[in-house]
Amino acid sequence: MEREFITKAKKDELEAELEELKTTKRAEILERLAFAKSLGDLSENAEYHTSKEAQGKNEARISQIEAILKNAELVEANDDGSISLGSTVVVVKDESKETITYQIVGNEEADFSAGKISFESPLGSSLMDKTVGDQVIVETPKGSTRYTVKEVR
């Protein structure tokens, strides 16, 4: 598995989710399985099959989170004014003059709707190592878009 780059906030979020899945969620599923088994004939027991499926999904997510955390590299923004993993950047989309704020994150943490873009995305990779005043042009299926860096934190 390749290295995942995550912020401290994402690491804390994953650790909390892992704890929830291993304790509360596992216990709930085991309780539902015990109840379903008490109903008898498992071959036609929808409650049992649904609970087994939920158990499989829960265990798969636990494994996924453990692998991410095992291979994770914590990132922090540079304090030298250049854009890096973990940086929050304010850009102006030149054609519309729209001001947009993004945080540059690893793939696991990317969530465009929350303003978190991957450092490997077209815009994220274009912004890496740039500073205030720099311009980047990003090629998209709809054409080229120019962004100007207004702030880096």
C-alpha cells in the first residue's frame, strides 16, 4: 500500500472512527446477530443475513482505517509562505473574480465540497510550491482556468 498523507485533524478523525467501529458498532452487530440466531432457522432469517453483511462491512472498514493509519504520514503546512500539503490557500478565479479557499490535502482526506483538494488533483498539483501573487493555469475538460494566489496559511 502506498503512503497516505493526512493532517493531524484527519488522523484524529480516523482514530475516533476506528474506536467507534471496534467498540460500539461491533457490540451492536453482535447483539443483533445473537437475537437473529435466537429466532431459529438461519437459512431464511433476513435479520441474520443483514447483520452478517453489516458485520463484514464493519470489519472491512476497520481494516481499511488500520491500513491508512499504519501507512499515514502526517503533514503540516510550511511556514515559509509557499503552498504545500496541509496549506490553506485563497485563490481568485480570474474569469469570474470569485474568491475560493482550499486546503491542500492527501487523497484520503480530499473532499471538494468541504474545500479540501488533493495535492495530486489538477488544481492542487498546480498550486504546490506557489506563493502569494503567483498565477496558475489549470486545464479542465471545459478549457483553461487561471487562478491567482491571494493568501497562503
